[in-house]
Amino acid sequence: MIKCLKLLKVKTEHNISEAAFKEILEIMKIPLSLFKIKKKLEEMVGIQPLRVDMCTKSCCAFTSNFFHLSKCPICDEPRYLISEASEKPRKFAYFFSLADRLKIQYENKKRAEELMYRHDYCSNAKSMKNGNFIEDIYDGARYQHLVEKGFFMNSRDIGLSASCDGYQIFRQKRDDCWIIMFINNNLSPSARVKKDNLMIAMIISGPSEPKDLNSFLLPLVEELKQLEGNIILDVYNLHKSNIKPKFSAGISCIDGRTKTIFSLHAHIITWSGDIPALTKILHLTGHGSYCGCRFCEI
């Protein structure tokens, strides 16, 4: 099984086809199938995606106000495939838990040490700061504002950058696929943007771009609220007050360095994307409209 898992890593990194992988297993006389190897990996990692019912034309996800609907409220497409035995959702979007992956990372001693970058950098930066010199995201006004308002009080709190984008998954460019991705800023700049460290939180398949992106984001938003902790004050009105928010427990987690349990919190510092993606996130009319600029009202 150890050999198989190593081969599976090679298959993933070099895009080896399933047929070729099967032949490799036969040549090496390994009596295991790709299916069994994947199932074993799932058991070891313990991360299962959450399947969210969605419209077959990618209009919306059946969450919140749409949860009990049997048809898409935008295009009227039926939600289920109905047979005599059962009714099954026709299509899913997939949500991958950030909390589960952060917990796994903190349980590893080496990675737990790497995740202290934010705390160590900010501690050193206090004596090194010189004017408006910006070396990392933690020198920026956005992060400094969050700290002033009471966020990032624990040395192990995670700073996240979110990104949303749609891309064409096939050469004929007929189908859109939308990805919600996170960068873990607690890793050093040299490591945080490497492929192995990027965290895909959601995959929304085509054929079209989502019409109601918020309906897809609901599972992610709920988890981010849990990671942030229950805030007594409304965070969106914090700029009007000098009172700092009060946080309750986030996610229970084990620190691999000290083998102690702590409450893990994570906060989004920035959200990025191209113009079409940010248009959906910010509910704007788009860059082709009369008032399409998100920075002004010209």
C-alpha cells in the first residue's frame, strides 16, 4: 500500500492516465486497483467533500431560501432525477472543509512550526518598521486595522487570502468551471503560493457561470463564521466604534509542537479575483455597465 500511495502521488503530479497507471500496477505485480488505493487514501486523510445540490445549468445551489425547492428559481430546470425507486439530485457542487485541513496541518509538528510565521514576523516587524515600508501582507493597512479591532489576538490565528475565478476546463471553451481558493498567509511568502499549499474550498462546475454565487458560498460562509468565532459585536460596523469585538471558541485543535488543545481562529484579510469574479462577489453590474467601477461612482 505504501508503494501504491507513492505511485498515486507520481500519477497526480505527472497527469498519468488511469489506463497507464493500471498497467504500471500489473507490471509491478501489485494486486490492488486504483479504486482501492483511493479509498485507502480517503480513510487515512479523513477529508470528505460536502456535496451541495445545484442547478444543472449552474444558476444556483439549493441552499438557504432555495433549500426546499424542486426546481431552479432562475431557469426552472428540475432539481431531481425522479424514478420509481427514488429521486436523486441531478448535479452537485463540492465544498472542501478549510477547518479539517487546518486541523490536520496543526497536528503535524513541523507544519505547526511553519504556521507560526505570522506571529514571528509581526513580533520582529514591531522593532524593524520604517515608515511605509511594506514587505508582506502583515505590513498592510488592512491587517493592521484588523489587529486594532481585536482580531488575531492568538499567536496561532490564521490569516487567509481568498480568491475566486472562473476558467475554461476544456480546449473548446464551452464550459465554465468556477473555483474558490484560499492562500494560507501563516506560511512564509516562499511557500504559501506553492501548489501543494493552496487550498481549494469549492468547485462549481459548468456549463455556465453561476447566476447566484451567494447560494454556492453558504457552506463556506458558515464555516468561516465558525473559524472566526462568535462575535458579540457586528463586525461590519466596527469602523464606527472603538470597542473591540469579543470572540468565543473557534475550532478545537491540537498543536503538534506542544501537544496541547487550543481554539483555532482564522480570518480573511483580502479577497481577490478578476473583474467578472469580483463583480459577482460584490454584486455589481459588471465592467460593461454605466456604473461598473467598484472604486468610484463615475
